[in-house]
Amino acid sequence: MRSLPLPLALTARLSPVVVLAAVGWTLSSGPASTGGHESASNDDGGGTKSASAPATAAASKTYASSPAPCGSITVKNIKSLVPGAKTAGKEIPSTDTKLRRTCSWNALKGYDYRWLDVSYEITDSDESAAKTYKQRIEEKSGGGAVPGLGNQAYSVVNLTTEDKQQTREGVVIVQASNALVVVTYNGSDFESKKAPDTDVINKGAIKAAKDAVAALEAGQSG
């Protein structure tokens, strides 16, 4: 089979791995938590500070850490979604693996190219995760809700064309209690220069998201 160079659009797809490692995964991390800081001391009027009253207990967190992302998708689904990829995946370095982790699978089989990313972010509270979720979906308008997945979930699919080569990418964002799960799935056909159908990409991204949320729930902190 003749050698076929990757188009610039997909060659550039590899560069975010380096960038993400350098900046601590800024693409997946949400805004810093705005946890309240209350004074724990009271003045009794005589210049002597009284014993501090117990601080309000922090909201319990359903998830204390991120699961291993490269083990989040079943082998069967990896083989189906990314034919020819190594099922072990490749984890992208993170500045805090307890809170933020992502794994990638990609492969070119014949002329058919697929890329799958699964990312986890653990926030301080359900409210913080819900706020970040809202911000993320506002940045990716044009999609719709995915019922029955986490507390709330959203999917969107977009088509891009560069040098006559189409690439279709689907993104699923899920809020599950205090965690965010983000799945990115895309594909191209280098022979026809066409992208897979919207339904193929959307259903593939949702399938991976269901696996990723199940893995998160399986590792739930007691």
C-alpha cells in the first residue's frame, strides 16, 4: 500500500499532547475553585479571642480522585471505536494526577483515521462541577443533552475541512456529582477525504462517555 502522509489538520492533532503537558492540562481544567474562607476567631469585646466555633463542614465529595483514564474504556469498545489502536492507550502527563487525568488512543488503519480522548477532572463540590459544566457547554454551542448520563450530559459534533480533507469531531461533556468527564472522538478517511457520518461520531463519543462514567462510579470514594 502506498505511503500516505497525514494532512496538516490531523498531523497538528498530535501537538496538543505536548502543549497540555506543558501547561498542566489547561484545556480540561476549569476555573479555580472559589471555596469560602471564613474567619475562625471572634473578639469578645475585651481584647481576648474566644475559642473558635467549629467551621461549617465542607460539602462531602462523592469523588476524591480521578480513576485511571487508560483503563476507563472497555477493550471491546476501543477496538470498535479506534481500530488498530493499542488498547492500553497513552496517558497525557498532568500537574496533578489525583485531580486531572486524560488518556488518548489513535490509529490509522488503511486510510481510516480515528482519535479518542477521555479526560477526568475532580472539583471541590457538585456546585463547582455544575458551574464548570455550564461554562464548557456554552463554549460549544449547537449540541444537545444526553439523557441518563451522570447528573447532566451534553454532546456536540462539528465538521472541519482543511486542504479538502474533512474531519468530524464529537465532544461529550458529563457532570457526575463533583466530577467532570470529557470525551473527544474524531475521524477522517484519507482516501475519500470525507469524514465519518455525524451519527457514527456522536454515538461513538457517547458510548465512550458511558464507559468513562461507569469507571468513575466503580472507583467511587467511600
